[in-house]
Amino acid sequence: MKKEHPHAQVLRWIADGENVEVDAERWTTLGLRPDQFLISLIRGGLSSSWQFRIKPKTITVGDREIEAPVMSGPGYYITDHGTVYRWFDEPGLNPQIDLQKLGRVFATEEAARAAQEAITALLTKEPS
């Protein structure tokens, strides 16, 4: 059986037209013409320790741009008291309170905190 290229998933994302980011000390978008980078990716000339992701979708709350909530799969949410919990997206866990349908589950703890801060600023009319 053939071994899959180490960056096959990244190449599929690029082929599908996704905005792909690479973690090279900070998340950086590859851009519309990642020619040299793409050639290195295909040839395997990049470090296997580099991480790639699809650029997160964003929404605007007040005058702040934050990551959009995730509508399926695991994530994080913050209670009204500021405690962070992991959301496991298990069916039947608590059908009365589906936090994903309410838009309160985010991919990372940092995104959940940023959303809470943006909403608080909007409600209290604090400048950002």
C-alpha cells in the first residue's frame, strides 16, 4: 500500500480553495499565490513539525472581529461565571441546553474568551 504524502491533507485544502494558514512562529495565511511555498510543500522540503490549518471563519461583534462559533464537533464554552469547559458534542448529553445551536461553542479556549470579551464590551458599551 502506498504511503500518503505527509502534507496530502494540506494540498487537498489548497486544491479545494480553502484559505490555509501555516504556523511559522505565528499563524500566517499562505495567500492566493503560494508558489515557492507550494513547491516546497510538494517536494517535502518543509519541516514536518510545521502545523497547518484552514483559516478560521470570523464574525464581527460590535467593532471586534472574532472567530466564528463552531456548529459541530468539540470545542470550548465559558459559563456566565467565567469558567471554561470543554464541549464534547455528545448527542443526548443535555438536549435542553444545546450551546452549539446558541453559538456559544468555540474551537479554542482563546476564541471563547475573545467572544466573551467582545460581547461584554458590546453590552457595556466599552470602547475596544
